[in-house]
Amino acid sequence: MTTIHHRESLENIEDGVSFDLHSFAQSCGQSPEWVLQLLEYEILSRRPEERIHQFFAADLARAQQAYRLQRDFDASFSAVAMMLDLIDEVQQLRKQVKHCNFIHS
């Protein structure tokens, strides 16, 4: 398993800033191959072919979350992808419940 060393904190990265594959991997403290695995397993969202190696601050947050799951649970990329899908679904359901509660209040 790969070790991550956070090079930059998320607070220092503006939303509009983009990274190429190598600078993104460096910011994650990972290899470009690790980042490509995130794309292959759709842990990072799909992007158009001409922008396949363009990354943003939201991608960095997602990559860091993926690494923590991988590290904490000794999880494979496919397991991390499934965990993140479930986390996303729970967050979406919580928003819907909160919205419904607001309407009925």
C-alpha cells in the first residue's frame, strides 16, 4: 500500500486552480499511477478525454478521502469506490430528509 504525505492543505488551494497529473499526484503525496487508479475505479469523477489529466481542489479532497479509507481499512480500490458511493448516497439522503423536514415545519 502507498503512503500519503499531504504536500498542501486544502485551505491553501483555490477552487479554480487546476493541476496536471504529476502536480496533482505530488499534491496528494502519491504516484501518478495511484491517481490513474482513482480514475480507473471512478473514485474521481469521469472527465472528457481531452481533460482526463486535469484535476481540481474537489478532486484533491476526494483523493484524500479515498486514501484515508484505503489506509484505515486496508481497502482495495474497488472497496474504496464502493465505500465512497455509499457515503455519497447517505449524504444525499440526509439532504433530502433535511429538505423534507424544512418544508413540513
